Amino acid sequence: MSRIIFDIETIGADFDALDLPQQEYLLKYAETEEDAGAIKESLGLYPLTGEIVTIGLMNPDTLKGVLYFQAPGKDIAPFEEEGIQYETGTERDILEKFWDVIKSYSQFVTFNGRTFDCPFILIRSAIHKLRPTRELMPNRYNGPHIDLLDQLTFYGATRRRFSLDMWCRALGIKSPKDEGISGQDVKRFFKEKRYTDIARYCARDLLATGELLVRWENYVKFKPGSAS
């Protein structure tokens, strides 16, 4: 079975650049300046107020893949590092490339993809009038999408949903945050034009998700006849 891991990085719009009705809607329930600030900082979490700046895809069996990222104002030639091919483009470009790649795989793997990456990709694609090449939101329980957060929380049976960083640290997997960047830093890095730093952070997310997949498959997922 061919399978691919994917992950995205996003940034929020500048609040002041939004239309007044949008600003009013977003701040409708903000009671304090602190509430308003938190809302403005969270715009990258939603496809109607944010955009995708990086999409990474990696085959967990070969550890080879592609990383598409935005780099406005910079002319960065395609390059390869540790089996990952890096290419730049607009948000529309990188979404088109994503849909072209993923259609060739029978199974895809994410960490929290069902509630974040997949809906974000679908809505941003709709904004750019791009048609999906495959179903990103199939049946949750026996479809071709393995969301490791779903699997490791047993579809919500456990009380708390821990981050990828927490899972990595608990299981002895190298965390993507060990290089001094996290998802909260992406917008600042983007403003500072540190585009390749964001791309490499996404690549580390792919590698960590791949290692987590191996751990889940070998030590959590039940395989009939495998008990010793």
C-alpha cells in the first residue's frame, strides 16, 4: 500500500487589513483587550482568516518527499536536503502541487489532520477554486486517513489531546521544536522572510510524525496473532 504523510504551516492575516465587518464579527465576544489580542493572534488557525505558507509530504517508508513553501520577495531555487525536495510558489501553486502529489497515494497519515490540516487545505483550495483530487475527510474509523492524534487518544476516549511535541518527548522521539521554532513562531519568521527556516521546521514535523507512526504501528495498534 502506498502511503504519504503530510503537514502544513499557516499564518494569520493582519487584523487591520480585514474588512470592518470581519473585524467586528471576530471581536463580537471579546470583553477585554486581552481577549481581543488573543483573537488577533489566533487568525492563523482558521482558513477564512489565514493562509497556508508551507505544505510538506513525505513517504514514511522511504523518508523521501517534497516541501512546497511560499517565499514572496525572494528568488530561491529548488534544492534538496536529506531526501526532501524543496520548491517555492504562491499559496495557489503549492496547493495545486499538493493535490497533484496526493492523488497517487492510497493512504495518508497526519497528526491532527482531521480537525486542522485537511479542513484548512480544503477551504483554502475552494478559495482558489481548486478541485480536490481525492477525499481528505473519509470515514473516520476505517478510511484511508490515519490521524495519529485520533489513534493515540483512541478517538477521544482519553481525557486530553497532547501536542506532537509532547508525544515526541514522552516517547523519546526528536521533537521538531528542538531547533528553536514552533508553530507560534511561524508568522514572525514569515514577516522576517525566514522562509527556509519555516520549511525545514515543517520537514522536521514530517519526520517526527513518521517516527510516531512507526511507534503506533508496532506498539499500540493491535495486530491479530502478534501477541507473544
